[in-house]
Amino acid sequence: MSLKVYVDRLSQPSRAILIFCKLNGIEFEEVNIDLGKGQHRTPEYQEVNIMKQVPAIVHDTFKLFESHAILRYLASAFPETADHWYPKDLQKRANVECVLDWHHSNLRRGSVGYVFNTVLAPAFGLPLNPQAAAEGKKLLSASLATIDTYWLQKDGSFLLGNSQPSLADLSLVCEIMQLEFLDEKDREGLLSPHKNVLKWIDDVKSATAPYFDEIHAALFKVSKVFEKRRSAGASS
């Protein structure tokens, strides 16, 4: 069965799926859907994902969207996947599910709300929204604090006290990497109070090397463009 993965590497959940596939030796064809060019709104792509979002997959004739659903499916469909990503033990699996469910309504909502309305909105032809940015920042800060004091436990380097990363670790760290779009002072202000989070990010990067940096290269490149624009604006 052939696997096609439809992604934009500037999309945080897209990156999580690409890294996961590479780490687990899953063969796939990467199909780039450029969000900035509106390729997610074409009739052809709507045949893949009617919601007009990335990521999405087509596995032979089976179509699926929503990043967490995709990660769970891939972990189950490909037997070469290491158990620590999505444990067969029902209680351990339920704990991973719990973090993934929490992610979308907390960390992701806060991150997207803040970064989009602080930096990215003009790239999509939309105005910045300071009120939405403030609300996003509040939720993002609270979410980082929850990870630091609750989801990260003392008896392991990864979420839930685990000694190896799960789908939740990969998904959440890729989300946090979106903060690279912010200016350095702002980013450090958000992350520096959370020492456990900072160590955990480094642990996930190490555990997913070399693919983590490879897949994030596009993000780092574009973030530098935004940084140069900010510097030019400050100079003028």
C-alpha cells in the first residue's frame, strides 16, 4: 500500500508527521501543499481533504486528516513503529491520548492565536489582531506552565514521566517550535520561566535527531526572513 503525506513544512502538525515517518522507517511520498499560495483551497486538494487543511494522508485508497488521528493511525498501521510512541498498554495509551486531547484546546490554541496575530496574519492578507494576540499569549503562557509543572514529571525525561518520547512529545514540541517566528526577546520571555520545558525540548530534539532539524530547516529559514524585516523596520 502506498502512502502519500500532504504537508507544508511551515505547519507544525505537518512537521510532526514527517519526523514520525522518518524516525520509524515508514516509506512515503511527501506532497507539498503551499499554504501561502493557497494550494490547500484548490479543488484537487479538496478531493484529499474537504476541510482544506494540512496535514492529510492517502494510504492506498484510505484518506485521513487531523494530525493526531494521522499519527495514531500510522503508529497502528505500521508494525515497525516502536511501542513507546503509542503504547499497546491501554492505560499508557490513554495517558498519551489525554495529552493529545489537551494539546489542541490549550497549547495549540494559544500558540496559533498568538503567533498568527503577532506575526503571520499579514502574510495571509489579514490584519494583525492585538486582542486575539493577547488572549492567545495568556493561554500559551498558561499551557507552558501546565507542561512544566504537570505533564513533565520528575521520574522521566519526557511527558508523563516516560523514558522515551510518545506521539504527544513530538506533537507538542513541534507546536512550540512555531515560536521561532517571534522575535528573540519575546520568545525567551515566554519560554525562559519554564526550565523543565526547555530541557524537555532539547531531549526531544536529541531523541529525534537528525530528522528534527532537517524537517524544521524551512521554519528556521523563514523565521530569519521575519527577523530581518523586523530589524529593517526598527532601523528605519
